[in-house]
Amino acid sequence: MKRDFIAIPDFTSEELAGTISLARELKRQRLLHQCPKPLANLTVGCIFHKASLRTRISFETGIHELGGYSLYITKEEIDLGKRETIEDAARVLSRYLGMIMIRTFSHADVEKLAKYASIPVINGLTDFLHPCQILGDLMTMEERLGKIEGARVVYLGDGNNIANSWINAARRFDIEVILATAEGAPPSLELLKLAQSEGAKVRWIHDPVEAVKGATVIYTDVWASMGQKDKAEEKARLLRPFQVNSELLKHADSKHIVLHCLPAERGKEITDEVMDGPHSAVFDQAENRLHIQKAIMARLIEWSR
Ligand code: CP
Ligand code: NVA
């Protein structure tokens, strides 16, 4: 039975922990120039309807290291859902490829693609979620803090795909997640309600200083996401009090780490001082995208055989 990774809860807590531990092992082996080849003889289609540095390069590199071949597919080639139905495209792509990674706008489109594809589908970011990012971030937290359990993750900024993915992380990991955003920039309230009804430790508040008290992880992201750049000024007005700067971080735990999924708009959601400061783990975080995605792909191929 084929499996997908469209959202963090697609994997059980045990499967997620196992994926992080595989990523750790792949990272260790890479230093020795070694890598298993579970993708040998397979082509992975990487569909991009939005720009990318980290996701594209880390997926393509990871696919090659795992012995596979990667195919970069843009809107110009397939125009998913416009040139033909997503259902038909999914059926045809499944005849050629071993796996699909997709970055696009509509989350529902990715769910539909996964439903009609007979090969694993990985979500490389939608307007709603960015699960590969957050699983890699949990790996970075484990490296830097020694463990994931008990962490207090405070996300400051826009209630976007990253914020929503943290809600999902709280549904599968023993962590506390505090989302501090303006009332006018909420995360998905539906997802928040669902997570809370399952007993996840996740809250949405509006006071940045209150939020960071005792935080072990401080996280931020751009105020205007891809596809929303026309709202940049409005978002900046709303979210200025949530900027991650050294003044705000005085209230966090003394051993906190700072994470940002990148790309950053330095001077807006995060200052240079914090991004380049001693608590910042942002470049480890970017590197870990490679290791975690190799682990996700290896697991999906293993489980789908
Ligand atoms: N963090 C992240 O997904 O970066 P890209 O948009 O560059 O892929
Ligand atoms: N929220 C950002 C994340 C980029 C990795 C966006 O969607 O543009």
C-alpha cells in the first residue's frame, strides 16, 4: 500500500521519531561519503509552481544521493489541473515516476494528486502546510537541545503554512507550541481546534513578550508568504510587534535556540543581530532539510513496496 507525506500526522509518532533517527544516521554516513540507494532505477518528479532554493536543491541532491534521478517539472510543462484534470495527470505520472514531490498553492490540489496517484506523494509546501520543513526543524531541535520532548516552541509572526505545521507537530510530539500572531493574521483556527480537541499542547496568543517567556525554541518566518506579496505592507503593519530581536529574546530561556525556515527578510521579521547571533541555528536547520527529506523518501519507498 503506497504512503504519502502531505502533513505531519500522515505518519504516527513512532514513524516520525524513526524518520528523524534515520535522518541522523544518513547525516552521519554522508560525512563518510556513504549513502544507501533505495531510489535506484526510480525517477522522482519534482513539481514546482512556486520558487524555491532549499526545497528544490535539497530534494534534488537527496534524490541523487539515494541513487534516483530527479525531474524538475514547472507549471509550463504540465499546468496541473488546467491542461488536464489532476486525476488524469496523477494517473499518467504514476506510470512513469517512482515518486512525486510537489510545491504549489492549493493544499486540496496536493491531496487530490496523492489520492489519484499510485506512487508516494510528498508535500514540498502549500499555502496551508510545509511538513518537510517542520520535521527537519524537529531534527535540529534534537541536535541542539538534546531532545525534542518538553520543548516550548514559540512561533512569532504570520499565521501561515509554517504556523499551521507547528500545530500539526504538537499533535504528534510531546512539545508545547505557542503561536504568537496578530489577531488579523491567524493560523488555521479549524486545525487549532482539532489539535486542542485531541489534547495537543498548543495555544494562540497575541502578546509577543508573554509568548517568549521560558521559550526554548523561538521561530519566525516571513510576514508575507509566496503568493501574498501584495499584502506585504499590511502584514508588516500588523506584525511589527512580533519581530524577533534581541530585546524580545531577553525574556526567553537563556539556552533558547532561534529558528527560521528561510528565506528571511532581514530587518523585518528578524534582525541581523539575532539571525547571526549565538542562539541562531538557522543554517543547521537549512542543512537538515537534506537529511530529513532523504529519510522521508527512503521510508516512503520502503513502506510502499
Ligand atoms: N524553507 C524553504 O522551503 O525554502 P525554499 O522556499 O527556498 O525552498
Ligand atoms: N511561509 C513561507 C515559507 C517559505 C519556505 C512561504 O510560504 O512563502
